[in-house]
Amino acid sequence: MPTVAQSAMRGIACRCPRCGKGKVKYQPPFWVHAALWLPLILATTLLPMRSMKSLLIALQFHHKAAEGRLIDREPK
């Protein structure tokens, strides 16, 4: 029977707290990642784009943003 410290250390190392053997990890195939992540990425980037653009324009209007200008400097 392992001690509490041994069980805790095994848990931190992602090993079985009872026997201390290897990691039990799930690795889904690539198609599962593609089916989950591609729609999520598209939804979180493309959907808010229109509202973020309108927010940017509204903030520029509010702060009276103008076209950028270079400062004229006279040669010394």
C-alpha cells in the first residue's frame, strides 16, 4: 500500500496512484481533431469579425481619428 506522498507524486507524474505504472492517455485520431477544431476556430474568428470592425470604426469616430501626417522638419 503506497503512502499518501507516493500516491500524490504518482498523480502529479500522471501515473496510476496504486501501482505507479505508465500514463493512461487518450489520443484521438486526426479526423476527430479536424472535426472539432476547424469549426471552432472558424466560429471564433469569422463570426465576430464584422462586429469588431464596426467597433473599431466607432472608436475611431469617437476619438476623432484623422489621417496620419508626417511632421515637417526643417534641415539644420
